Amino acid sequence: MSEEDKFKEEQEENPVEGPVAAPEEQPVKEEKLKKKKKEPVIEKGDFILVEMTGRTLETDEIFDTTDEELAKRENIHEEEKTYGSKLVVIGEGWVLKGLDDRLVGLKLQETAEVEIPPEEAFGERNPENVRMVPFRVLRSKGINPVVGQQLTLDGRTAVVRSMGGGRIQLDYNHPLAGRRIVYHVKPSVKHDNDEDKIRALLGRRFMGIDLSLFKIKIMKTKVKIEIPYEIFFGDNIQIAKSGVALDIQRYYDDIAMVEYTEVIKRAG
């Protein structure tokens, strides 16, 4: 038998096992955990528009609201006041401290009710702020007081609590001092981009004006604002312009100048 035949015979008797085919991999079904996306919450420094209504806890009396219709129903409507969502820069003290602190952590469009103790609202009552004043002092200033009346004397606001014996008891405490209050709040809008923030600051000073009429251009160290013709002759416009400029420079350290322009176009 030749060497070649012997080799073939050995191969047949002892076959060499080839590579074993790997079993077909079965796709592993991984259960996808749907992680609920964490909703952003309000933080200090945010520019937020807030709907709010404040009432006293003891008497349920509404004393403040951004809802004009509610203000009319509750007989607290003020003609000179602009109603609607209020701009609040969180942490800047634009609302009561107790409310300011409790807005942090709320979600946009979330309705919440927050209770505020007197020390974080209008303060505790101070007996030293209640004084007796001779009736003739008020009469000399043209004031004819009645019980419950709120008046201003020597630059301070007071409430007439009682009258008798030629003397008037004046209470210089805030009318809501010592009261626990509750605010029903809803943060409705958060301004993120700079133009929207500056436009909101304009709305804080130019109340009741269509803010889309203002043209704003933001540069590296300057903001240019074109004043709409509709308010050229408005009352206290220079005070409002100065206030907006100070607000912008307060929140934007790089802005060294706020420039206002007034454009009068040819009629027709």
C-alpha cells in the first residue's frame, strides 16, 4: 500500500472535525425602561410670567390678582393698573419674599397654592405703629376722617381705627400686617432668549403697550431700542426709558449703553 493510500485510510478512520458552526444568535429582547423626562423647574434668576391671586387665610378676602375680571367681581379693580401675567425675576424681590421663595421649584403651567406666614408677607403687627392724633391736626390738612378710611398723613399711610373725644386713632401698620396669606399661582411663561427678556423688561415699565411695536437690536456692549410712535407723547416716558436702561444693565454686565431711537416717517 502506498504512503498516499495509507494517509487516506487514516483520514477516513479518524476524520478531523471541522470548526463547529456557532448557533444562530437569537436577538436579545432588552426591555427598554422608559425614563420619564424630568421637567424643568423654576430656578433663581429665571424670567417668569406668573398669574397670581392673593387672599387672606382667615377671611378669604382677595386683596391682589392679575385677573382683571376677578378684580371687578371682588370690587378691587383699579383703573390705572395693568392686568395680566406679571413678570417676576425670581429672587429679585419683585413680589413678597414668601412668594418669591416658594416659586422656586414649581413647574411651568403648574397651578399651586402657597401659604405665607406674616413675617414673610406684610410683617407682624407693631403696637407702636398705632397712634392717637388730635382731630384738629387732620382738619387743618383738609382731611375729614371716617372709621375704616385709609389716608396719608406726613407721607405715611394709615387706617382710621376709631374716633372719639376729639382724637383719632391711626394705625400705621400695613392693613394685612399679622395676617397669614395664601397665593394661588400659575407660572405661565419662561423667557430664555435675551430679546424676549429685554422685551419683558420693557413691558414692566411701559405698561399696557403692545411690546411687539418695540424694535430691539442687541450688540456686544450696547442695546438699541426703537421707541414706537404710539408712545412718543406718553406720560413719564423719560422715567420709563431710564428704568428700562437700568434694568438691562443690572442683568447684563456686558451692556455698557442702552440707546433709544425715535423715528418719524413721512406721512402717506
